[in-house]
Amino acid sequence: MKKNFIRVVKLAFVTASALAFMNCGDSVVDAVDGALGGLSSSSVVGEPVIDPVTGEPMVDPVTGEIIYTNPESSAAMDPTDDPITGEENGDVGGEGEVVPPTGDTPAEGGDTPAEGGDVPAEGDVPTDNNPSDVVTSSDSEGGVTEPASSTSESAPESSSAVVQEAPKGIFLANDTDENKDYMEVEYFTNTGDNGGAILAYPKRLSETQKHGVVLWGPGGGSSPSQYEGIIRRLASHGFVVIATSESPDGTGRGKPALDWLEKKNNTPGDPLYQKLDMTKVGASGHSMGGLQSEEMLINDDRVITAVLNNSGDMAHVDGTKVPATKTFAIVYGEGGMERPNAEADYGNPGVKAPACLIKMTGGAVGANPECQNGECGWGHGSGPWGGMAATVSWMRWHLGGEDFRKADFVGTSGAYINGPIVGGPGNWKGQCKNF
């Protein structure tokens, strides 16, 4: 009798569930009521259920109606079978309760795991409000985030557990030779500050890393278009370059140019939107543009390093104003008119910032009508053309974090200490301090 009653109750709820899903227009209560009442209706196929003790038909204790069997659904089903799947559902417990096999029930309040998956043991699932539940480990194939567990057995691996570590630092061309151009470049003229500047950057901007910025200043009385070679070289290595329209001895063009670029970086829909790392800004330039670079380094917190090409403070004191947290280099020619200022600005004992003085020597005799201290050859125009590689390498080091380049500048032997000038005659002769 008890087993038959269990079978009927289970059948009623299965039927109720089916009707509830099939008839979305009716309420769930109506569907359940209809299903329960249907057990005693004439539409159910079967015989009255006989009480084995009294020999009389069994009566539903709720409705008072005779209970019928349904041979199409219940006759072939054992009382311990799952009413939905028909599969064995465990042992019959006390008071008619069907007890499922141990371990098949999801944790209280949880959802049933996906087909084929296991339910993690209690304590294995990290919670949103407890970051300590997640621990990160790494191996030869990268970092993997795994759930913390109170047991010795870890949770099953999942594709969603693999964490791709974002690249560090700014984007740079994979190829590292500063004497070569690499990526294709977007090149815009008559833009930026007062419409006379040049903007250049890689055609394919990075989707995963931001780009460093280089502010370029042309020489006094010259146009930024005269420096297309070094502007394109820097951009081809991954930098976004803004060249000012003029190079006054100060920040009158440099600050507006960086402000303009920063606005583009914060304007949705702009090609440079969120592409720039405005904490990784370098300044460089030629002659008066070199003085602009030095002033920007001193007065603009965004600029963290500078390369002065054929330049140096005429009062020989600006090098002492550069904060010790920033860096600068001066690239100059052996026979250039800038030589005395370059050497005196760097040589001032009050300079506290890490700095390098890099001379280009061995230029073609007679090529430079200006001679300084008996030396001729590389003159006032040497840095941005024959010596542009030094600026590119310096920016990759100080903006891009390529620390291996330090050996090219600092020490007793390196590319810009005593190495050859690639593509031109002679050698570099460099010295550094405060590193």
C-alpha cells in the first residue's frame, strides 16, 4: 500500500509539471490541480488500486475519490525509479521518502552541474566577495588561476580558469634594431598645435598595449617636415610622435601639443582613443628644439626623459634643473657650433639626474665648415640625421623599459660609448653619470 501511494503521488507531480510547461497561459496552480484531479477521471486508463489489507479500492485521502492505476506510465516503473528519467533513484527511506544516491545532489541553494560535470566539494568554489579564495600559479605555459580548496584534491580544470596575462609596458616593434624602420606609419601634416604640427603613429595600433609618446621639436627657423626621417623612424618602432610647428626656447609649443594629444586620447571615436600612455612621454628635438625638450623635461610632469640633438643650454645651468627622477642625453657633433653648450650643460657639477653626453666623431673632413676645438666632420646637423639611432634607442630604453640597452650607453664599451656610427663614418664617444 505504501509503495502504491508513493507511485501515485510521484506520478501526480510529474503529470502536473508536464501540464504546467505545456500550458503557459494557465497558472501553475491550475495545472497542478488539474493533474491531481485527473487521476480519478475517466480519461485515465487503468484499474482501481486495491488495498492489500482490506481488499477494497483505495481512496485518495485528499479528494476522497478512488485511486486508479495507469499501466502506460506506472505499471512498468519500480517505486524507487526516478519519475522523470525512469532510472534507479536510490533506496527507499523511512516514511516513504526516496533517498538519492550519495553525492548526486547539488549543494543547498546551488544549481545542478552541466551534463558530464561534477559538483565541487564544499569550499572549492571561490566566492565573489572573498578574493583569497582564488590563487594564481604559473608554469612554463603561463599563469593559471585555480580555485582554492580545503581538500587535497583540486577542482576540475576548466578553459575559463586560464588567465592570459596582459603584456607589460608600452607597445614596441618586436624588431629591435634602432637603425631600421619597421611598421607602416600614419603621417599627418598641418595638425596639432596651431595647425602646423605633424602627427605620426603606427598604422596598426596595439589592441593590448598602450603606446609611448615622443614630442619632437624642430630647429629654430625650420619646419617639422624637414625631420620626416626621424619622425617616421620613431613611429615605426611603436611610438606616437607629435612634432611642434616651432621650437621657441621654452614650453610655448610643447605643452599645447601634448594637451592636444591627451585630448585625442580621451575622446571616444578618435583613432587614438585610450591608445596612449601619457605617463610614458619623451621629448626630443634639434638645436632650439633640443632646448624645448629640456624645458619640457623640467616643467612638464608628463615628460620623463629627453634627448637633446645638437643642443645645450647656453647658460649651462638647465641640466641642474632636471629632477633626479628623470633622465636626459645630449647627442652632439664634434664640429658643431652647439658643442661648447652641450658639454658645459652636461658637465655642470650641479646635475643630479642620470645623464649621458654622446659625441659623434670621425665625420668626413671638409664636410662641415664649422670647426670646434680643432675638430671638423660631424657638425650641427648630425644628431637628427646620421645620429637618429641614438634617440630611438634611448626612447626604447627609458620609455619602453628595454633595460638591456643600458649597456649600450653606460659603462666602458657599448654601441654609443665607442661603437661605430652605423650608416656613416666614424664612431660614437659617450660618457654618462648618476646611473
